[in-house]
Amino acid sequence: MNVLTLSKEQLLAQHQLLRRTYDDYCARGLSLNMARGKPSPEQLDLSNAFLQAPASYISQGGLDARNYSTPEDLPETAALFSELLGIPKEYILIGGNSSLNLMYDTLCRMLLFGKAGQRPWVEQKDRKFLCPAPGYDRHFAVTQELGFELITVPMTPQGPDMDVVEELVAQDASIKGIWCVPLYSNPQGICYSDETVERLAAMKTAAPDFCIMWDNAYGIHHLYEPVPLKDIFEACEKAGTLDRVFYFFSTSKVSFPGGGVSMMAMSPQNRAEALRHISIQTIGSDKINQLRLLSVLPTPQAVRDHMERQAALLRPRFELVLSTLERELGGTGLASWTSPKGGYFVSLDTLPGCARATVELAKRAGVTLTGAGATFPYKTDPNDANIRIAPTYPPQDELRTAIDLLCVCVKLAGIEKLLKEE
Amino acid sequence: MNVLTLSKEQLLAQHQLLRRTYDDYCARGLSLNMARGKPSPEQLDLSNAFLQAPASYISQGGLDARNYSTPEDLPETAALFSELLGIPKEYILIGGNSSLNLMYDTLCRMLLFGKAGQRPWVEQKDRKFLCPAPGYDRHFAVTQELGFELITVPMTPQGPDMDVVEELVAQDASIKGIWCVPLYSNPQGICYSDETVERLAAMKTAAPDFCIMWDNAYGIHHLYEPVPLKDIFEACEKAGTLDRVFYFFSTSKVSFPGGGVSMMAMSPQNRAEALRHISIQTIGSDKINQLRLLSVLPTPQAVRDHMERQAALLRPRFELVLSTLERELGGTGLASWTSPKGGYFVSLDTLPGCARATVELAKRAGVTLTGAGATFPYKTDPNDANIRIAPTYPPQDELRTAIDLLCVCVKLAGIEKLLKEE
């Protein structure tokens, strides 16, 4: 039933029915949370081997990992990530437990020291950063905190709208970079097309120190057959822009969030420059935790098998969300959504102007969703339409209740809007 | 035998003897290292329980430490450090594996954002930092990298020369802080007197955003009866300067270097400000590693017992160094040294102009020492006299050989200098 074509009387009748259903939910005193992209306890149970001691505290290279070493350690951790992600080993630096921290620090270095001999960004007061949206709120927060004006770029099913990106970066040297989650983007689950990757690599930028922040957070987090992603380094090398890319990854959603191993990869020149500063910042990262990773998942195939076991837990949750959305909202004209093939989120668009009201309705009935607007720069969705659904954490029965309620709220908010417009 | 009173002929005779001894050492093809303040493998063996899984992955507060949390976790880790070091719990933030990283980031925040509403330090081009020397080369390197002019302050047996410090900071608002290792300082093992702590707390600073970087790295690393350290927070609170202090500590030399837990402590206002930025920089630190610490050493007394077992391994090494220095160099007039009651180093002063030559002689004979000058800003010891001895890492028989050789080199370099001056 396409709600958009209903008469006022029909809308009022629908509204009354929905209101009753909604009140029933409210009376149940629910307290459910679909706000955060957290793994479920069952997923974490799959990773309990990471709690244990590594097979040995002596590294493959004969290093006693219990003692001090250098920021370049461990080479075997870099080798594992290299094979797993198809990145040259000599591009990789291993970090601590947080790839977000590596991103933040990378931008701080640009601010304080500049990139490859260019002027430090702090000296450029009107600096800007491109934020494809809907996107990851923590990315946007980092560049906001570091004094960038956030420029929203629309997303398309192939990635950021490259016509917009190319035009902006060609003209404005104060645009210093772009945030990218190229595979199963947060929150839409969009995978960048080959053409998008090629255009990002090849585009002319007015800023000589333009940075692509390539956060491949979900690079191995497939729900079905892996979606292929074009090699950004290869594309950039071909285009002569190898120094443009900073690539990030972590095992936060492989082993434990906050207890994993992060990495960044970049051109040899960028790596040498980063290493020069990082060697002053710290003596080295936690190598024992790296050995734990290597003990439990010594090969790329072992990692993939482990991720397949996690996917087996996630698939039913995603399918429950998508089938419920289709059943409850399909053909109503009140919402559209994405059907991700990996990652941690489903993205839902309500009628314009209804996201905030929907989230508020859900909250009053006891279901916490990611705040409306959170997926846009400055937490402001110009259409007030986007809602991020995080189906990974709640138990399946709670997820079922939460998503059922969400659909009621979407319809209720949508119909209330239509009634107001009458 | 006071070498300084010898005639030229006597010096020549001594030189010939020493040269023969030195050549014998060279012929042995030694390869020994006394350069770095690293724990020995025997010390690390005492910590092998830290490799294991924590008793539970559920925290005292009921948090599943395997999942995401916040930068304020875990409160029980803060509580342990609070009791151990006598710091109010609400001053503490737990970091990652590196307190040096916390120091670097703290100064970066001042550079980019300023302190408590003051102007960001990047806007002040001629910024300076006080470096009591001899001191820790990595401290000096951090402030050098971050664009500070390094001002050397002499050390006294009570800590930094406070007459010099007070005069400098009272006049010059571009002096933004001072590095302090208040207990068993690196490399001299000096412990700050109550008066030094009080004067640091009470002194008038021209800069309203002056920072004391209080790196209590060896705060529980006693070799004998603990040397008491006056409470800097208490002294500052009394003086109305509580926002002046940033206090750092880690378990790098309690459990594993690079595999431990770091912390910083500061006034509630400074903590709130730091937390605001850190919450953007990272989602949180590695809580599982915190639980490992809490599992192995759940109480301050357990920590102290563990450190006593480490001290039992370290005492004979320090005593070997000191007795050898006394036996070989005592009364010669060629050297003076400190007798630390804790920490990781012994500091040796040769005749002026002889440190570099001594280190070079040792190196040619196969013994690597910390580079001469490393303990001063810009790696330049104005007297070319100071040598840092790190007795913790080598096995005791190697240490014996290395320190014997070092004494030969000190005498040889000293006598060669005296002969040149004849």
C-alpha cells in the first residue's frame, strides 16, 4: 500500500491503528539498543583465543617481544596484513589498538609539520575536508576538532559523487583531503566502483598536499561472496599520485574492539616521514598483542575462515532487518534503504523531515537508535531523513522487536508529516 | 692514586700500562651493550604471568572488556594506580602501552588547542621548554620535534637548580614548561627534595599556561628502602597552581616494556579538557591488557612485592657497577659518579672533554654505551663529561667485563687529555 496516495481519511485511519500499536510497544517498557556498531557477545566468544598467551614471546625474527623494540616491529604482522589486504609490505606501519588514533595522529602531523615539505596545515586557517555523507560520525568529528570546515559530498551507489569531488578539489587548494570507507561504507554498505577508485587516484587537486584517508575498516568483513575493491595504491601509482593515500585497517572487528591491532599503509616516502615523527612519539607498539594475533590467525586463510564464522552470526541479523523493512515498509513510499553485502550497518532513509521524529518515537518506546543526523557533518542531515541501523549487537529476538518497532515509528512519523501537509 | 698530581713521566708510564690493558680487551673481540635502560630477560621472566589471559574478561564494574567502551575505562585500573602512587582517582586517565605517547600527545594538544582557553602554542613561534640536564634524551627529543627551543637547566643533588628555574620562568612567558623525572632521575638517580617540589609548585611563572611534565617513570622502582617523594599535587593545590602539573606513569618496567599500561593524572579541569580531545582521537584503550595487569597484580602490595623481586635482580648489578667504579676510579680525580637508590641508570662524569673519547674507546673495544652527549639537549654536553651507564640488561659476567673496560677507557681518555695539556 503506497501511503503517499492515500486520502486524508485513510491516513487518519492508518494513523489511529499505528498509534495503538505504538502505544502497546510503549507499555512493554522496552530497553533495547541498536545505536552502536558493536560485535555481539557471540561474535566475541569466537575470539576468546585472543585472550590467551601467544604461542611464544619470541618473534619469528628472534626478537623478545617482552622487551623494547622499534615502531617498525613486528615485520611478520606487517606481512600478514600485506597478504591479507594486498598491500606492499614496505608500505605498512603497525599501530596500537586503534586505527582511529592513527588517522587522528596522521592529520595532526600534517597540521604541525606539513606533508613532504609543504606548509604545515595550521598555517592555513581556512582549511577544509571533504565528507561523503551519510558517513562515519567519528571521521567527521576528527576533522571538525582539528579545525577543518566540513564539506558534505553526496554518496551514490558507486561511492562519493565524483563529479562533485573532482570539481571541488580542482578549484580549491584549501581542501586538504577526503574521508573514504571504500568497502561496505558506514552506514550505507556502499562499495566503491573501479571507476570511483580510479577517479580518486587520477583527479587533479589544487592542493599539492591532498590526502585520501582510506579507512578500509570493513575490508574483510564480508557477509556473502567478497565484493572486490580496486587497489587504490595501484591506481595512484599509475596516476603518479602515490603520496596521496593513507590506508587504515585494524582487527577491532576481527578479534576484540579496543583489544586488536591497527595498521596504516602509505607510500615509502610518506612512511619514512611518518616514522620519523612516530619514533619521537613512542618507543613502539604492543608486540605481545601482535604475537597473540599471529598465534591465533597465522595466515590470511585463517583470518578469512575466522571472518566467515563471524559472518555466519551476522547474516541472519542483517537478513532479519532487511526482510522486516521489506515486509513493513516495502511499497509504502515512506522509506528506502540499502542492502549491504558486508560491514556493520544498514542505512534507512525516511521521508524528508522524518528521521529525527522517528528516532524520537523509538526512543520514547525504549529503543535507542544512532542519533538522527549523526551520519552527516556537524550532525546535521539537511534532509532529516537518514537513520543508521546497527543490527550486530542485540540478541536476535531483541533485534526483531526493535526493528518491528522502528518500522512502526517510520510509518507513524511519515503519516504525521503527510497529515500536517494536507 | 690521584692522577691529577702525577708528573708527565708518571702519566706516560700509566698511559703505557693502560694502553696495554686496553689492547688486550680489544683483542678479545667483545660485543657488549650497556646503552639502553632495558630490563634483563630474567626480570621479564618474573612477569610471564602478564602474557596469560586475565582471570575474567568481565571487569569489576560488569563491563565486557572485549567490546568497545570509553576513554575513561577501566575505573579499577585508575583505582590501582591511585592507591599505588597516592594520586586522587578522579585525576587519572588510563592510556595505551606508552606514557611517552601520552606526553607527546599532551604537548600536541597544547600546541593545537592551547591550555584552558589560552592561545594555542603553535601561534607562539619562539616557544621554549626547560630541560634539566643530564636528563632523558627522549623527553628532549619530543620538545625539540614540537618546535621548542630547549633551555638547559643544571641538575643539583636535590633536583633541577631551582634558583635558575625560578628566575627563567618568572621573566619569560615563552617558556611553556619543564621536564621532570622526580624520583631516581634518568640518568643520575637523583630524587627531588621536598623543597624542590614545593618551589616547582609555588614559583611564579610568566606563562599562565606553564606545564610541569612530571614523568614519575621510576616511582616504584626502588632498589632499597623507598625514597619518599613529596606529593606534587598537594603542593600545587596549596600554592593554587593545580592546573600546572601533568603526571605520567606506566607499567613498562613493571610488566613488559611496550606491553604495559600507561596513565596520566591531572587536575579535574585539565582532565576534562584532555578527555574532550581524547574522546575524538580514540574510542578507548586496551581494557583486556588492563585486566591482565589487574589479574596478576590486583593490589598495591602485590605490585610492591613484584617490584621487590625485580629489585633483587637489579641490586647486584648496580652494586657491581658502583664497587668497580670505586675500586678503579675512586681517588683518581678522573671521574665522579652517582649512587642511585633506584631507577635504571648510573651517571658517570669524566674529566671535562673526555666523555666522547671514552665512549669511542669503549666502542672500539666492543662495548656500546649510550652516546656521549645524549643526556643533554641537542645531544650536546657542554662539558663533554657525562656518560650514562645502563646496568640492567647485560648478564652479570658481561656487565663485569663492560664496566671494567669502561674504567680503563675513562682512565685512558683522562690521561691522554692531561698529557695533551702538559
